[in-house]
Amino acid sequence: MGNEATDELLELLWILREEGEDRLTEVLQAAEAANAEETLRNMAREGLINLRSDRVILRQEGKKRAEEIVRRHRLAERLLWEVLELEQRYIHPEACRFEHILSPEVTESICTLLGHPHICPHGKPIPRGECCTKFKTEVKPLVVRLIDLEAGEEGTITFIVPRSHSRLDRLLALGITPGSVVKLHQKRPSYVIQVGETELAVDDEIAHDIYVKRGIERKGQ
Amino acid sequence: MHGHGARGGHRFRKGADRAIVLVGNPNVGKSVVFGLLTGQYVTVSNYPGTTVEIAQGTTGFHGSRSVVIDMPGINSLIPMSEDERVTRDILLKERSQVVLQVADAKNLRRALLITLQLAEMELPLILDLNMTDEARSRGISIDSRRLSDILGIEAIPTVATRREGTDRLVKELSNPRVSKYTVKYDRRIEEAVGKIAELLPEQPISRRSLALMLLAGDTSLVPWLKAYLREDIITKIDQIRQAVQAHYPDRLSYVINQQRMEAVDSIMKEVYSVTDKTGTSLAAHLSRWSMHPVGGIPILLGVLYLVYKFVGEFGAGTAVDFLEGVIFGRYLNPWSVRLVEYLVPISIVRDLLVGEYGLITMGLTYAVAIVLPIVGTFFVAFGLLEDSGYLPRLATMVNRLFKIIGLNGKAVLPMVLGLGCDTMATLTTRILETAKERILVTLLLALAIPCSAQLGVVLGMLGTLSLRAALVWAGVVLGVLLAVGFLSSRFIPGRGSDFILELPPIRIPQFSNMLLKTAARIEWYLKEVVPLFLLGTAVLFAFDKLQLLDIIRKAASPVIVGLLGLPIQATEAFLLGFLRRDYGAAGLFMLAKAGQLNPNQTVVSLVTITLFVPCIANFFMIIKERGLKTALGMVGFIFPFAFLVGGLLNIALKYLGVSL
Ligand SMILES: Nc1nc2c(ncn2[C@@H]2O[C@H](COP(=O)(O)OP(=O)(O)O)[C@@H](O)[C@H]2O)c(=O)[nH]1
Ligand SMILES: [Zn+2]
């Protein structure tokens, strides 16, 4: 395994790439470490990246490693979030530590336990691993989309994909937050859900973006 | 912008010692509480510079007079809608105010999210736990005394509709307390709040709450910021905000609200408990049926039929006949003709008032004797649907259908209202969230939704023809509605809004609340719409006097005769049709009765006139709501398009050799 500074930078490059950013100046600005430039040069020497004029480009080897790191990080986030029910604000820093220590075997078991999730609690895609294609149908996922519940079934919201900030804010003000129990009343002609005593009709898209754990699990009650 | 608010502050407190501001989530019984506090006399006005309506009344007890302000329902004080922004602005600017928060006891969690924000503002606050009857029947109990202790303010259980607990409410209003409860946020947020608060001036609400709003990146505060703070301080605040934001993956507004929600949940744990629910109530069953994918349809049709019976037959028939034929026809108009002839010596002024196109004999008669009974009955029906909780369920039923034309279920409200009066309906497009939706609905209303005045005549004429003729008419109009909606939703820039609609429980509407609402709406109609009808009549009068009508008639006849294949006399009907929609249809009715239109011609002319812009009042309303440019654009599209569709139908019928 490479050192942590390299891992952090690889992870950063991956994230910036998701946002379509590969300019050196931007990378250096986003990097927290002071000696980032030097580390980048080392990485270029190791053949992980190419430094071309103003751009930083991940090479094959670097891309593979970055993908693994990001996968570990985001899976760890899901684990902390869903199983340990850590509050969202603690998730990111904790996951940062996990990404350096998880072995490939443990990573696979976590992925399987969580039902091979596609996105992290912040809505970013989790890179696929080998296990995801192999065991696809064997494990009943712990967490499903709201639309996968049967009409009349209840679930505990684990997270909501933050597709737009204002939507998230609005849902929160209506009491639709992670941890609340939601009941799906019907799917047609529109999704009708209930949280507490609030009944809401919502668009398909919104129902698609809400993930729940089957059954009721009232926090602290 | 800020000027508006400052003026608003004075305007809402003329002469009164203080203001009682009613705040709460939607549908919690605020209007009922407002009615209890103020008695009958209320005024509804728009908040300066906005379309948000605010009801005001006065109340006096213990020798002081207070203005009571009823705000629209809100879900958060970090504004996500204009309603929420106006509420926040009033709280921000109004001095010496008491806030009365009305909460739906069974939805305490959502209410407390607002309570904590009000507590943060350090405003004198009373919490009304309303609808405790509904909460009780759902096995929910709330320890209001404990809640009161935690928050440090009065929390009073009430059933507003039965006046239970309201005496205590009134009593406590004279001695409100400021809550001592504070939400503890993350260290980083708290530090930033401290830093920002130091930069802020003294305000009616606490600096801490303002700092939190600024930290949440509330952009609606920009005008306020600019009015009170120097440029460099604004920049500094923004830097603090960005520095904190960098530590969180989520937007700060969400982080802050989430931490508030955590505080709410810990309060909930102490005061709110649910024992086993007592079965499913009848109302809950009704609710399920009304939205059932299959069973909901006959219910929908049944409701529409009843509304038609009441508005279309009673309102547009019996009531109009009485008002137009008896009250105006026999008494008011002859009297005013005589009075004007006696008082006014100048003939042109006489004509303007009581002539063929007179303001009284045509304009007022139309607005009051024909449209008022229709919209009046419609308001009653609409109020019943609204208060019973059926309307949002109707929107839920049709949401996916409306998605086809780029809208969502919420647009069903103005569309249904359009069947009563398109002019009114155009006004209510304000309830739609985005500009795109408002333009789209305005266009579809003007184009393809016949109003009741016209629908009556159209259905009457189709009734004398075959069922096939009626189906052709309905098919073409509906087809145009869908096609134009589908296409224009792709061309009009902007975006639609999320469909998140709260479904309040099915309830039996309360008579007095309905009365109050209907009265407020009728007042609104008289103030906002009737002047437009008068203006339209004045334009018609001017056209007539300047002999412009003849010129237009001549210019239009090639299209009418050539393209639509109608007799030249039909031009008159089309022309009048724009000025008064039912006149147009009635003109065609006369022609048909005189045997001058064959069935094909009848259908072609009915389709064309249905697609026309309803009436000149509607046109003015479009200008008023959407601006002149948009209005001209719409009219420029609708008239040629209506002729085009009519022409195509004429050609198609001829070519296919169909006779209806
Ligand atoms: N059961 C019950 N219904 C109530 C109570 N207060 C108001 N309502 C009803 O709730 C509905 C909404 O009330 P309204 O005052 O229009 O709510 P607003 O939107 O907050 O102004 C109406 O049908 C009222 O009659 C209450 O205490 N108990
Ligand atoms: Zn997997």
C-alpha cells in the first residue's frame, strides 16, 4: 500500500474528476497538505499520474488505486450511516480513516452486507467492485428504495439523495428526515407517503430518491 | 425592496398598540383562530410588492387595541417560497409584536421546527396546540405543561372550531413571554454565529437568529443586508460562511435545520406519546378511496358532476336568470337609464354609461349579473372542496396526467377554476411555484379552457346537433390542449416544480370558515376583476364610436368566409366574442337558429371561438399578471392558431365528406 499522502491525493483527483476538474491550480488549491506539489511530482515519477502542462491526469495504475480508495471511503460512509446510525456530520471524517485501513476482503463483506449500494449518503456514486456483479441476487439488501416497498409497508428512512438542495430543505421541513418512519400508502396514481401524521403526495422522482430500511426502527423510542 | 418592507411595517399597525402575528404550518386552523380573535371585519391585501395575501383585523382586550395579522402557512423560516419570505420579512421588520404560533397538535414535530426558530428570534411567543381533538382520536397525547416548561412560553391546547381553550389563549396573549430555549449547534457553527452577530445592527429580532439565517445562506436576505450593512461587512460575513461551509459536505442550511430537528426530536421524546391507535377512521377510509387508482375515478366524476349541477345549473342558470332578467333587466338597468337621462345632458356620456356598450348596461350587468353568480357559486364549491380536503387528493389523482403537459397536479386548481371563469383562474395561477408553470397555465386557460358563460351556450348548441358533432368539438379542443401543452412545455424556458403536496385529513367543512373565505374571495373579485370588465367595455365603446368595429369586420371577413367557410355574418359574433365571450357564442347561436349555419359550420365556428382568448377582461388580466410582452405574444399566437385549427377542421370535414 502506498503512503497516506498519496492516497489522499489520489482520492482528491478522483473526486475532482467526477466534477470535470483536472487543472493543476485547482488541484493544488483543493489539496489540504502543504507539500502537495511535491507529492504530485513523486506520484508522476511512480507512474500513477501524468503532469501535462496545466493538467493532472490519472494513469491506469493511479486510476485503479483511486477507485479503490473512493470505494472504501464511500462504503465506509454507508456503513457508519446505516448500520451504526452515526449522525451525518461525523460520517465524513470517520470514513476518511477507514479508507486507509480496510482490506479488500473486509471491503467486499461490507459491500455485500449493505446490498451493494450504488451511492454514498451524500449522493456520490460508489465505484463497483467484483462482489457487486458476482453476488448480485444472493443477498437481500438491507436498504431499499422507497418505491421498492409494497403499498402499506413501513420503513425507516436511511438517507435521501440530495439531488437538489432546496428539495432536501423542503422535505426536512415536512418532517422527512433520515431516521423518521415512513409509510407508503400507494404508488398509483401518485406516490402517497406518510411520516408521523403528515400525509404527502410526491413525484416519482422524489420517491426514487428516498432510501429506507424495511420495518420500523424508531430512534430512541 | 427594503422600502416596501418599511412601509409595510407602518401599514400593518395603523393606530394600534401592537401587532399579533399569526404564524403556523399550512392547514393548522390559523384562519379559524384568526376569526375567533378578530370577529367579522377583516381586510385582505397583498403584501407590498408581492402576490402574497395577508388578512388583517383588529382585536381589543384589556384596554389596548391590537392588529391581528394572519400570515400564509409556512413550513420553515428559511424561506423556500414567497409566502415564507413574506412571513420572515414581517417578523424581521415589525416592531412591538407578539407571535401566536398555531400548531397542529398531531404534527407537533413539524410545528416545533418553526417554534425553535421563533424562539431563536427572541420574540414574545405563545404556542397554540390546536386540533387536540384530532390528536386525541389518533391516540396522541401531548404533555403541554412539560412543553411549556421546556420552552419557557405558554403552550395552550385548543380545539379552535369548538372554541375550547381559546379563552385562555386570549388571556395569555396579553402577557406573552420570550422563550429561553436555545438550540446548541456544532462548535464551528456556534463560533461563526458569534462572529457574525457582532457585525449586525440592533433589530426587532435577535442578532443570533439573523446570524443563523445569514449562515444558512439565505439569499432572500440580500436586500436587507444591502440596506443595513456596509459592503465590506457583507463580504466578511460571506467569508465566515464559506469557511464554515467548507467543513460540511451538505449545505449549511440543511446542516443547521438538521441540528434543529435533532433538538426537536429530543423535546418530542419528553412531551409527545402515541398509544395504540383506535382503528382506522371513516375519514381515513374516504381518503384512501378518493385516491384509489380505480375507485377514485367515479368519485372524481361524481364530485365534478355535483359541482357542475351547482355552478353550471344553479349558478349559471337559475341565479343568472334571476339577476340578469329580473334584478338588472327589470329594475336596475331601466332605473339607471332613466336616472342618467335625467341627470346627464351630454349624449356621448349617456351612451358611455347606459348605451348599447354602456358601462352600466353592458359592463356592470355582465360583471355582476352574469359572472358574479357563476364565480360566487364556484367559490362556494371550491371552498367546500378545499376545506373538506378533496382538492389536494384531486391533484394527486391527476398528477401524472398533468406531467404530460409539463405541469404537475397542483395546476389542476386553476384549470378547474377556469371552467368557472378564465379571468379569475388566471389570477390564481399565482399559487403555482415557477414562472414557467404560470405562463403555461395562463396560455392553456386562454386557449383551450371554455369558461362557464361560454360552455353553457356551446353545450346548448351542440345539444341540438348529433353526438358525433359534440365529440368532434370536444376531441379537437382536448387535442389542442394536450398538444399545445406538450409542445410549449418544451419550448417555454425555465423549469417545473417538485410535486410535494400535503394531504390534510378529510374533514367536514366548517360553515363559518367557509363563509369568511367565500366573502374574502368575492371581495377580491369585485376589487380585482370587475374593473377589468369595465375597462373592456370602455374599449368596446370606443371602438364602436370610432367605427373601428366596421373596419375590423371588413378585414376579418376573408378569413371567416374563405378559411372557415362560414357566412359573413359570423364575423360579428367572433368580434363580440373577444369582448364578451358568451356574446360570441350567443351570436353564433342566433345564426344557427336562423338556419344560416349547417351542422359542419356550427362545429367549425364553435371550435374556433372556444380556442379564442376568452374575453378582453382575460386579456387585461394576462397583461396584469404576466406583463404586456407575454400577453401580446400569447394573443399573437392564439388568434391565428384558433383560425388555423378552425380552418383545418373545415377543410378536413369537407375533404373527408363528413357531415355532422
Ligand atoms: N378537528 C378540528 N378541525 C379544525 C380545528 N381548527 C380548525 N379546523 C379545521 O381545519 C381546517 C383548516 O383550517 P384553516 O383555519 O382553514 O387552516 P389554515 O390553513 O391554517 O388557515 C378547516 O376545515 C377547519 O375547520 C380543530 O381544532 N379541530
Ligand atoms: Zn458489492
